[in-house]
Amino acid sequence: MIKPIIAGNWKMYKTPKEAEDFALKLKKLPVYGDRDILVCPPFTAISCVSRILADTGIYVGAQNVFPAKEGAFTGEVSPLMLKDAGAQFVICGHSERRQIFKETDDFVSEKVKAVIEYDMIPILCVGETLQENENGETFSVVRRQLEQGLKNVSSDMIKNIVIAYEPVWAIGTGKNATPQQANEVHTFIRSVIQKMYGDVASSIRILYGGSVKPDNIDSLMAEREINGVLVGGASLIFESFTRIVDFNKLM
Ligand code: PGA
């Protein structure tokens, strides 16, 4: 049985004070043994959120990283700094990074490698744009992003990686992929990892992201190949995030 992850990607929302208030509420949640909970605040709030959540079992992650220990990279944040601030996971290759900041597959693969080197867990995001989807390129795009994004990941390291399938046309648009559509792509993702790494593929966590809300979480989590979700907008409001955390999959 794969333990699911419910992950919140706060994007560029919440000041440190707002993040602190949210974390203090999260701290009061019951401990869930059958699912992992993760929040990814902006850089400026990682250390205060991780201090507050330290003994709760709730994980804290970062939304991005620069793949070098330190150096003259104005405006960037290193994996060492993230780790020291309390991050345990790092989102790599989110579609907003790929599209707005022109991150290439190659650069994303450097990030994945750097995160692993610092004993944190990368969440490698893959997913096709609307146009690629309409052109029937979903599988080829996702395969390329996986093969390139994982190219620095050895078979010893793959077991710790998390993949997030986030169709770009579903992010922030209110148009989620149907659970069946997502499940089909997740099945494909697992088959690509199986070809690259063998049977360990069956234990890799593959999350779905893109307009996950309280009213679609249960049907998404009912799909066999969906091992959790990466939630943007709905993770910013405590009540909707906790409803998502509380999805009622029969475990
Ligand atoms: P959304 O974002 O839930 O607001 O669609 C998901 C994401 O970008 O990770």
C-alpha cells in the first residue's frame, strides 16, 4: 500500500505572519497515520512554518531551488539553505517555473539532483499544456519530462522521488482532469518509470495536481494510480485544505 501525500503549494501567497497563523491552526489537526501532509510556503515563511510544525508529523517543503550549494547567484536560494530552514521536500519543475521562468528539462534535472544530494525529497512536476493536449501529445511530453527530469537519478535514489502530474490546462482554471483521465496518465507515468528503473516503480508516489478541490478530492483519491494530490488555490484556505486532507478513501 502506498501512503498518499496531500501537499499544499502556497505559490506566492501568505506573508510570514499569515503563514504562521495557518501553521498554528494546522498544528491542532489530529495525527494521521495513513497519509502524509505537506505544505510548501514561500521561501520567506519556510523557517517559521517548520518550527511551528516541528513535532506534528506535518512536512514542510519549498517550491523551488537553485542547484548549487552557494555562490554568486543573486536572488536564488540553495538546497543547503532550504534544508537548514526546515524543508524536507522541494517542488521541481512546476509548470509555472517552466512557462514563466523558462526552465528547461535540463535545468529541472539539475534541481532534482541537488535536492537529493541534500537529503530532501524532490517532487518532480510533469504535465502537458492545453495545446499539447489537443495535439494528442500528452504521453510524449510527459515521457520526455520524466526521462529528462530523472536523468541524474540513480536506481538507488528513485524510490524517494515523488512525481506530480499537473496538466497545465487544469492549473488554477477550475477545469480539473477527470479522475479517469488522470488515472490513465498516472498509469502511463508508472510504466515509464518501470521501464527506466524496474519494479521499484510500483512504490513511487504519483500525485495529481490541477484544480483539486474539496468537491473532487474523494473521486480523485478513489483512483488506483492516484497516490495523493498537489493543491494550489484550495490549500490556501484552512477549511478547504483540511477537507482535502480528510479525503475519505477506504485505506
Ligand atoms: P491549483 O494549482 O490547485 O490552484 O490548480 C495546482 C498547482 O499549481 O500545483
